[in-house]
Amino acid sequence: VDLKALLFNPTKPFSRGAGSQNADIDLMIDCFVSCFRINPHNNQHFKVCLAPTSPPTFHFVLVNSLHRIITNSPLDWWPKIDAVYGYSGELRIMFSETLGRVIQGCSTHAPLRMTPSLTFKEKMTSLKFKEKTTEMDTRSYKYLLLAVVKLIHADPKLMLHNPGKQGHEIQSSTAELITGLVQLVPQANMTEIAQEAMEALLVLHQTETI
């Protein structure tokens, strides 16, 4: 069985049991990054992870894989992140939708503080049987949101790319991205996301980005 097909099957998400979630997600990220480095234009698994109907875990794997590609590419011949700039629009939609879910979740539940000592993967495992589904969803979307904001910070051009768009469309999508980040800055119950959002806003306003 093809490993990629096994790992990135949205109708049957790969799992070796609750105790293996960390290792499963790490394996998916390793596979995603390796496939990109071998053939950055073979984007079948990319589209699967990006699909709105795919499990949130797939979105988390996608965003963290892209972050690794940006921040950990020491070899000159490895393909660069600009090979997937064409998906900027879909990534902006993911950011907006995740932001909306988190803001809505925080308004309907007691503040959910992020625990620095636990990763998203560990949280998903520990929360599975301990919290209501809605609360678990809000917590998992917070970790996805943090990952997306870190991605914006790492390479803002990935989120700003607008090929073939008119000036007013570019202005609108850029304004929506910045407005979303600004919304996160005063969130007292999400200090790590708020700090990362401030860093992303600073990078977005640097001369080379503008």
C-alpha cells in the first residue's frame, strides 16, 4: 500500500490508536515534507489536506509541514515554499474560518487557556475522553490557529500572494488578513497566539513585504 495514500485518506484517517497520536502526526508531517522535496508539483496530498471537508488534523499537518519547509531547508537544491504560493487564497480562507471558530468558541465557553507544557497533539489525546466535544474542538482549533499565525510570521508572502487579481481584490484580501491578526492581539486568554499575531503584523509591515 502506498504510504501517502494510507496517511492522507480523509475517509479513513490514519490512526494506530489514541496512544500513538503524536507519532502518527509526526509521521504525516515527515511524509508531507519528504514528498514536497522529492516533487513539489505533485500536490495530490496537498489538496487533500487543504480541503475544508478534511479532518482538522489534516489541516494541522499541512500548516506545520509548510512551516517546516520554510524554516528548515538548509540545502540550496531543496524546493522552496514559493512552489505552493498558488494556494494562498485557500490558506487565507483556512485562517479566516479557524479564527471565526476560535472566537465563537471562546464566546460560548469559559476561557480555554493554552497549556505551554503540552503540544496540540498531546492535548488532543488528553482531551479526547475528558472534555465535551465542543470544548475539545475549540481547543484543537486554537492550536491550529496558532500554527497558521506562525506560518504567516514565517513567510507573509505565502498568505499575500494574489496572482491575476485586481488591485481592489488584493487590497481587500490583505485587509482581511491584517484585521484577523489585529483581532487576536488583545485576546488575554490566548497570550501565545496574541504574541505571535503581533510578530506576524510586524513582519507584514516590513518594507520587503510591502
